[in-house]
Amino acid sequence: MDALEMTYLRAFRVLWGFLWRSCVVTLPLLFVGPWLYVAVLPAEFINNPDLWLDPGSLLVYGSRLMLVSLLLTVISVALMVVAMRWTLNAVWADFRLRAVPRSEQG
């Protein structure tokens, strides 16, 4: 297999391919994410503004929100890995990407 020069057009194709694939993969997360934030907060906390400034309730509910944020971050990183693998396995009209070990590089 011959090595091709990575031109700006080919680099743009790879970038565009990754961008739209990552958007497709993370679209469900954009709909589920806000519902997870609302699901961890009880209705009495949302409807009672006095609890918003209470240090005890902020500690409890803030920790829940931080855990949901951490969970969503881990999920989004995993989805970006899926999108990158999808991009690397794609075949364009005149080229395809291939991971080459260091020993095979010229």
C-alpha cells in the first residue's frame, strides 16, 4: 500500500468526518443528559428557593449533580472514542487511514 501525502483537503475530510460522526454519536446524550440532572434533584429542592442557599442541602444535592456531571463526562469521552474509531475505519474516495507501527515507518 502506497503512502499518500496528507493534503489540506484530505485533512479537512478527516476532520469533517470526525465532527459529523461525533455529533451523531453524542446526539442521544444531549437529550438524556438534562433529564439526568433533573432526575437527581427532588421536586422539593427545585420548588423551594430557600433550600438553594441552605449549606446542608447544597452539599447533598451538589454532590449528586457532580456525580452526574462526572458520569456524563465519562460517557462523552467513551462516545468520542467510538466516533474516532468510526472515522478511522471509514474509506474516502481516494484514500483511507491506517494505523502503522513505528517499525514500518520510513
